[in-house]
Amino acid sequence: MNLVPPAEGLPLQLLRLLRPRQWIKNGFVFIGLLFGDVSHKAGLTGDVLLAAAGFCLLSSCVYVLNDMFDRKADQAHPWKRSRPLASGSVGMGQAFALALVCAIAGLALGAAASAGVAGILFAYLLLNLAYSAGLKHVVILDVFIIAAGFMLRILAGTWGVGIAPSQWLLLCGLLLTIFLGFAKRRAELMVSEGDDSKGASQRPVLDDYSPALLDTMMAISAAGVIVSYSLYTVSPGTVELHHTDKLIYTLPFVVYGIFRYIFLLHHSGGEDPASTLLTDAHMLATGAAWLCVTLWLIW
């Protein structure tokens, strides 16, 4: 498909290519600011905001590069065919220039926060380049690479700005992102089962997954999230840091959110976690309630 991008509407198409809706995933950068010991260092909030902004730009760079790698496959997908590169509304040269600008600006913002954040951002970029270049076709490892990207966000907002991360919190974050990764593959498999000719060409690694396998891995990782979060809320270090032993009362929100997400996955086959989180009223209310109760208990 060799279409010439129209002159009007190009800025909007470039914005679509950046996928700003996906920036919600960079909220993981703020976990350290919420749960860590931030009393010892001034200016932490500004550094975390710079780190989050850097991840927004770097993640957009990665999305653009992924779309460049997957342009042919996206043209055969039921809804990805409408993406700017797959539809031809943005040219490959324009996309590469946009990715380069985002990469440079994102790394610059990370360096403004700290050298550690800049290093984490660079590692995130290299990790995703390896993923797009072929590691996304390696079963199970593909999901762990996705999870590693989220863990780098957590590390940028903790270790990168001088906040000591809790080991229980890191474990909970790892299991949560693994759960979301397997849930995404489960949704993609549901789409491919609905149209075998398009599903196989879109993501070959789906041939190595089965519904039973993904459901089992989702169940294990979801149980791990619930257990690790429970242990984090009652651990002596957490109680000492936040001067409360009542964070365990936020657990029902976590459990409900996970169960609701699984329900939505099987009910509507949502392939995009960010879209699910932003459009479902139950998920929005649960997330807001969890955050408000957590802030109330801590602060």
C-alpha cells in the first residue's frame, strides 16, 4: 500500500502514531513517590515528573518503531490496519524522524532528572529494539520483556531518583505486569481465533500459546499479585515507613480490579489494557477508590 499522506490532517495522524493514550502505563514511574521514603531528598517530585515525561516520549518512540516493523502485518489485522503507517496516511520517513525526535527529547529529559534515569531510559529503548527485532516471537520470553519494560519504569521512579524501592513492591509490580502481558496475549489469541487467516499473520508467537496455557499463567500471576501485595501491606518495613498497619484494607480494591479485568477480557476480548482501564467505569472507580484510600491511610 503506497499512499501519499495528505497535507491536511498530518499533525493529527502523527499524534495518533505517538499513542498518547498509552502514556497511562507510565504511571508506574510514580509508584516510588507514592509508596517510598521521600522525606530525605528535596526536589524528588520534579525528578519523577521528568522521568515520567522521558518515558512518555521514549515509549512513543518505541510505538512508532514497532509500527514501522509491523506495518505489513498490521495491514492484515482487523483494526490495526487503520493505524497511520499501515493505512499509508504517514510515510516511513516521517515516522522515523518522529521516532528520532522523541528518543532524543526523552533521553534529554531523563538526563535532566539524573544519570541513572537516563541510563534506564536507554536500556528501555535497547530492550524494545531487541523485542521488535525478533524477541517478540519467542514464547513466554516475549511477555517477560514486556514486564521488564514496566519494571524499568518502576526503577526509574525509585532507584533512578534516589528512592529505595521495597522488595515486596518490586515483586508485586513484576507479577502484575506479567499478568497484564499474558492477558494481552490471551486477548490477541481470542482475536486470532475469530479470524484465523489474520491472526496467524499478525503475531506468529500466538501459534505457541493456547487458551488453557494462557489462562493458567494468568491465574498463577494474578494469585501472585494478590499474595505479594497483601504481604507488602502488612510487612514490618511498610508499617514502619507509613506509620499504619491498615493498608491491608486496600486489598479488596486490588482483588476486584483484577477480577474485573479478567471478566472484561473474556466478555469483550479487549486487546488493549490501556483502553480497558480508561473506558470501563468499574475499573476507573476502583482505581480512584484504591488511590484515595491509599493516600488517606498514608498521608
